[in-house]
Amino acid sequence: MQYLNEYKTFDNVDQLNNAIKAHLSAHNFELNETDRQTLSIIARHAVKYPGAAHLKASTIANLIGKSEKTVRRIVNKLARLGIVKKIATTRKSIGGCGANILVIQRVQAQMTSRDQAEKPTDTSVEQPKKQTETNNLQSYKNNNTYKETEESANSLRRSIPAPIYNAFAPYFNADDLYNVVGVLYRAKASVDRSITVEDFTQEFIDAFKTVVFKYKRGKVRSLFGYLFATWRQVAIEIKRRMTLASSDIYYDWLA
């Protein structure tokens, strides 16, 4: 497979591994376990020519225990997110379409570089302990590190439901915005993974605003911990309503 040398995107395996970690972090809320398994398989086959792999859908399907149709859908998703690039090939002997060459893409600097955010002079949730969380929350929007490039901001908007982004963005920088949305998804998943944030957006946003109000008044010590508990309670109430709606029998969720 010497021909793959012209498609490699990294100089060594370390760069490849770092790119995979960055992609997983940047698209944490869009990739499910099967998506991640598929990306892992592609990455393992992209070691010899760092970043480039020539894999049949059937090969990936066998390795992850899914259908070829599912694999093609996942690869298309990874391509749409800019994680991999598909390069079509043809069969030299019999003609027709061959397996795609899958090229793992580099991650844009804005999405992977955390140097500025980690400097002692910067202000974020992960600040020196001398500064209170309340001050951090109130200073997010005025912080220089919050001034992301347009490209980075657009990437965030694509990764997070628009109403959620619009409600949360005024309070967090890019990295912390991803973290807080992660708390939301974990909270609702701890009750029922079938509950979708998109279907109950306003309820989760209203709960968020209530917590932030209490937080600013000093009534909440751990913002993320309190958000998790509050959003979990919202999910429990949603689950209760869903259960009642699907059954004629009264169900005491609190029992």
C-alpha cells in the first residue's frame, strides 16, 4: 500500500493520536459509541501511513459488529464533521468503485490549542483557586480568551443545538461551553437516553437560568454539580410525563 504515502496527513503516530483525541473532544456530543469505535478502527489502520487507511466497509462492519449500511452512514457522518475525508477509488482489474481511502484530517489550531486558555493570566472556570467561581462566571464575556475566531464559533454552533448555544454562550468560553453541555447530556442520559434535548429545550434552558441566578447570588457552590442535579430532576419529570402519557395506569414516579 505504498500509494497511501501520498495521502498521509501526519508526520508520525503521535500526531495522529493527538488529532484523534482532539476530534473526539471537539465533537464529544455528536459522536456515539459506535461512531467512536469506527473512528478507532480507521485510526488503527492508519498507523503505517499516518492518517491514511484503505478500508472496506465490510471490514469495519465485521470489526465493530454492525452492518455495512451502518458503517457507511457513520463514515459519512465523520466526513460531514470534518474528521475524515473520503477519497473514492476504482478497481483496476474489474473496474467499478472500490473501497474509499479514508484520510483522518488535521484539527484546526483554534479547536486544539489550549495554551492561551491555560496561561496563569487567563480567566476561565479552571482558574487559580484564589479567584471564586462566581467571579469567573461574571467575567467570562469580558475575558480576552472568550474572543474566539468566527470559524471556531461557527464550529461550536454546529456542534450544539442552537437554542442551547444561544442560552449558554454568554456565560462560557469555548472549552467550558462544551463541558457544561456535556453535563446536560449526562444528566438527562442518567434518567433515560431516549429523552432528547431538542424536544425539551426550553425546560432545560429554564432550569439553567434558575441555577445561574442562584449561583450569582452565592447560593450554589459547585456550578456544574448543581446543574447536573437540577437537569437530572428535569429529566425525571419529563420521564414521568412520558410514562403517564404511554400508560392508562397511574404511575407514582416518586414512590
